[in-house]
Amino acid sequence: MKDRDFYGPLLGHCAHLAKERMRGPMTGYGMTPAQTNVLLYLHENGCTSQSALAEQMRVKAPTANGILERMEEKGLLCRTVDAKDARRRIVALTDKGRGLVAELERCFQEAEADIVRGFSREEKEQLKVLLRRVMANLEEEYKV
């Protein structure tokens, strides 16, 4: 079996290429992939605690804090102290952050069109199902 025939390297290479495909458009908006994921997560799920966001991002608290600080400096989100627990910080999108979502979603749609170019509707759905199964297997194995 060739190196590229192993699932891990194939998935890793696909992930790398997909990230590179997105990097250009995101950079044009001054966004990193991590910042874009935070923006889209908050758009879809509403405000959330900083610790829950770090968990969702699968990063340590100081890393999440750095990402959120840079986004706050850009005026894309705000962090406030939770009224019920002064130790918690609540993260929410600003109007500027919400305004950027539509542009970033358009970038994602264009990238995804490139990723699955030539696939039938059924193949696209099958790919999603299979990737979700791979993710579930790995999350179960590594307790992510």
C-alpha cells in the first residue's frame, strides 16, 4: 500500500488542501481559520461562555483567550462577565461580526463547491455520512 493510500495521510492531505483553499479568502477579510470558526459557531449557536467555546474549538483556555482577544480588538465580538457567575465570561457577536458572517459563508460555499466538484448529489451526501462516521470513531477512541 502506498503512503497516500493510508486513510490518515489521505484525510490529513485533504484537510491541509481544504484549509489552504480557504486561507486566501479569509486572509482578505483579516481572519484566520480559527477566528472564522469562532465567528460561524457564535452565529449558529448564539452567545456562549468562553470556556464552552474553548472546548468546542478543542483548544486550551489561554489559546482560546488569545483568539478571542484578537477578534475583540477587531470589533467582531464582545466578552462580558456572567451576571450569575463572575468567574465566567460570555462571548457574543457584535453587529460588525454578524455583518461579516454572510461574506465568510459565501467564501465557504465557493470553497466547498471546489472540494466536491464533479460529485453527484448522492456522492456529496455519502461523503458527509462517511466523514461523520470517521469523526465519531476518532472522537470515541480519543475521548475528544
